Amino acid sequence: MEITIGQRILDANDQITLRNKQLLREHGIFTINIMGSPGAGKTALLEKLIDKLKPEIKMAVIEGDLFTDKDAQRIESQKIPVVQINTKGACHLDGQMIEWALDRLPLNNIELLIIENIGNLVCPAEFDLGEDMRISLLSVTEGEDKVAKYPTMFTGVGAIVLNKVDLLPYTNFKLDDFYKDIKFLDADAKVFEISCSQGSGVDALADWLTHKVKEIKEVK
Ligand code: MG
Ligand code: ZN
């Protein structure tokens, strides 16, 4: 019985997500779902990307957070549209939450929408939010073993971003093993080594994303 109920919930999410996807397509919006642990640097990465991309691309953000609006306030200070979703403890975003958020965004005036998922390496990967691309963020302080331990988080993603590389000398993060595991799981993922605190590597990621946004506009 429980399995049947679980199945129904997933189907409902899929239907809403399909609608969201159509809505985003109609408006020519390229959508990214950023996933990663709490403290990996999702919001810090967003701030850096907004800095770089804002002059050229019309951006908006959906901020997933368990209880607070701390991250949304950080994004709001950059003067781009942001909608906060408080999941009140739920550990991932789903289609219904995204539908609610899309209803509150100026869709006619957005080219790139970035969704910051709840900090969690498990279930966010199981919920399609209608995104065009997923980006998984890992920081060197978490250890390279997370790729093999949480494979769904690093499979089928457009990019894997390794943050805090400035701390590599102070950790026992094994870069070789990290690349080996990624190659085994998801050879197509682009990998970017960055440091949000030092600002390094972000330009390459921003340039790559700019190309992606332009590609979708040309297809339209
Ligand atoms: Mg955050
Ligand atoms: Zn969850």
C-alpha cells in the first residue's frame, strides 16, 4: 500500500513539473538546478555568478531553504528577482513548490533562472524540477569520497563544480580519486575547480553558462 501512495506522489510531481517545464520553454528561460551539501557554497557561488552574468543576462533566482530567508536576502541585495521557498523542514524542492515560485516571478523578463536546492546530497537528485541542467557543487572540505557515496547527485549533471580549491593543501582531498570517480559515473559532466572566497575559476564557469543561455535563445 505504501508503495502505491509513494508512486502517486511522484506522478503528481511529474505532471506539475511537465507544466513548469512548458512554461519555462514558452518564455525561453534557461533553468539550472544547483544541488550540494549545506555549506558547500551554493549561495556564495550564486553571488559570484550573478556578479559576472547580471550585466549581460536577465537573471532570477529561486532560493530553497528549510526555515530562513538568509540566502534570499543575500541574493536580493544584488537587485535581481528572487523568490524564497521555505520548505519548513522538507529536505528537497518539488514541482509544486517551483510552480508556486514561478507564479511570483516576472517570466517575460528572465533569460536565466537559477534554483538553489535544499542543502542535501540525497533526495534533491530524485526530483526533477523542470530544469534544463543540473549543477552539483562539492567542496574539498567534504572529501572526494562523496562522489562515489552519493552517485545520483553526480550523475546526469551538466557540470560538477569543486569549490574551496584554495583549501586543497590543508585537506586530504584526493583530486585524482575525485576525477577517477567522476569519469566512471558521469564522463560527460564538465568539471570546474573554483574558489568562491578567492574568486578563482568562476569566470570559466560563467562563460560556459553564457554560451548555454545563448544556445537556447538561438534554438527558439
Ligand atoms: Mg545557501
Ligand atoms: Zn528530501
